[in-house]
Amino acid sequence: MEKEIREEIATYCKLAYEQGFVPGASGNLSGRLDEHLILITPSCSHKGMLKAADLLLFDIGSGKVIQKDMNEPSSEIRMHAHVYLQRPDVQAVIHAHPPYAVALSVIGMSLQEVVLPEAVLALGTIVDCGYATPTTEDVVRVMKQPVKEGVNALMLARHGSVTMGESIHEAFGRLETLEHVARVTAIAGSLCKIASLPQKEIKKLQKLSPYQTRAI
């Protein structure tokens, strides 16, 4: 199983790079092996060139890398560990820097406002966590409540997105949907004032969505 998960993460690292979600050495991806062990991308790694063997085995219980290696895990390891410890249903986490979503956060436009129906149908909700200093415990602090509530798509202002899923495929699909919503929102906002979906329609969509959480 570990071999397959390594290969899957490496594949989605390349896809995330090719789509511009993780430029340079930014972003980090991880997948769960069991209750305590995860595989995570190493610090300062170029996702477009990452190989399955480069992923680090990390114990979220002890907070230590298992294999003896010169590399360190991603500097956002706290973020990943927190999600896995709080959410047994989550099997993969992707922290990315999707440009449209990050750009909207820079100008203070939240994706929490529902503009497109797929934001509800495919994601349930996108929660704006506000700003937190990257790589610090502040990131975990602002994510804590949404993660507890079962939210699967988060935005960290001026920083990036966090998407989760029962597989790396699902987590990546949520990332793609989040960035699609952001791109359409940005384009629409450049043309005229954006109107959110009426609350009545949002409630109808919520009944259709399999990804519902308690209200945030």
C-alpha cells in the first residue's frame, strides 16, 4: 500500500505543478498510511520533479520523521498533522498556492460568499480562515474550528488553500474546483459587481450536496 500511495502523491505533485498550483518549491502534499503514519513532501522540494521515493515517512503521534534522511518534512507539517489527528475520515491533504484564490484573498474578497453552485455541490463550503503567519502554530489555530466542523476546503489569506479528501484524487479535485470558483469570481468581478447566489438557492443546493457540514 505504501508504494501505491507514494506513487499517487508524486503523480498529483506533478499535476499540481503543471496547473500552477504549487510554483517553485511552494505547497505540500501528504497522504495517510495508517492511524499514525503519513507520507509528506520534503521541505523546499520542487513538486514538478518530485519522485515517489523522495516522500518522507512521518509519525504524527511522536512528531518525528521515521526514516533516517537528510531531508526535513514540509515546514507546514503542523497543518497536516493537525488535520489527520482531528479527522479520521481524511486520507490526504493538499496545501497549495492557487493564484486566483490567493489574489482574491489579497484584495479581501472571500470565497465563502457563494457565487457558483459547484462551490456548494462539490465542496460543501469554502471557509476563509483569515491570515496566519505561514509555518507557525498560528496556521493551526485559525484552521482548528473549520477542521473540527468537517470543512474540506479552506483559504488562508495571502497564503494559499488547504483541501482534504478521502483520497489524494478527491483532495486534488477540490483544489481544482476551489481555483475554478476563484477564477470565475475574479473575471466576473472585473466586469461588474458580483451578486451572490440567493440564500434560498444555497439551501436547495445544500440539500443536494453530499459534503455538508454544520454552519460555520
